[in-house]
Amino acid sequence: MTGVRRVLGIDPGLTRCGVGVVDVDPMRRGTLVHVGVIRTPVDAPIGERLAAVAAGIRAVIAEHAPDAVAVERVFAQQNSHTVMGTAQASGVALLVAAEHGLPAATHTPSEVKAAVTGYGSADKKQVQAMIARILRLDAPPQPADAADALAIALCHAWRGPGLGAAGADAGPQTPAQRAWADAERVARTYLRARA
């Protein structure tokens, strides 16, 4: 179908790196192409773990040929060890995208949640349930890392080039997309007022 965008979403992590590929048509309908988790052993050297994450992402790109890559943006947490591993896996994902000449973007967790649920503080179960609904799946994707990767891919696809905030100027929007577009407008107004 013309106008279909294929996006690889990545929920970066060293122990579990979620990967999800979706096709999104011009009417914003999403179709599941692939979902999985790249796992690495916690006792392996960091270099080997990062190489395994890179190899897993390269394999998904080779098999499914996405048009773009979207990665969850790393945010501060209490556990600095977890943040470091997530940041390193995120860097690997962006590097692999660049190696393949694919445009890549990062999205914050709240941005992704707002895109798929309409609520930037949604919990993991809400995200999983909405992903199952949007992609017409019989059950929510498991584990949560896999569902998060699909949510990141959908968030990015809905934001596509020339579509404006959350696809605001092209075709019908879901309630979640409308809420996301509204939240982006408020954020832009706030930032302009502070400038």
C-alpha cells in the first residue's frame, strides 16, 4: 500500500532490549510486523553485551527493512547503574541506525505514553492494553519491553514527516493522538513564553 511507513521502535536496555516493527498507513492504522526482545547475560562483559544488542538490532533491520528507527530517550532514574546501561544501549541503537543510513529519533517515555494512551503518566499495563488494541492483537505483547518498543514505533510513525504534531494536519486522529497534539501545543506555548 502506498504511503505505508515502517518504523523500528527500540526500548533500549542491556539485559532486555525491546524491538518492535510496525507498518502505519496514511489513515494511522498500525499493523504488527515484528516484536521481540534482545537479551544479554548480566554476567557477560559490557563490550560483549553491547555487541549482542547491536547484532540483534542489525538482524531486525536486515530482515524487516524499516524506513526509520525510533529509540526511547534515556531519562534520569534513581539507579545510576541502570541509566548507564540504558544510555549505552541507546547509543548502540542510534549507531546501528546511522550505519544503515536510516533516520533516527528519540522520544521521551511520557511522549510515547501520551501518543498511544492519551495520558503521559500511563502505567505499563495501560500501554500494553492500548498497543494490543491499536494493532488488533489477541493479547497484549509480553514482556513490557516488547510493548514499549511497539509504542515507540507507533509514536514515531504517527509523528511522520510533513504530518505536524502527532499527525495533526493529516487525516483522522485517535483520542490519544489528539491529546498528544494538545500537550505538544501547550509545551510549545510554555517554551515560547520562557524564551
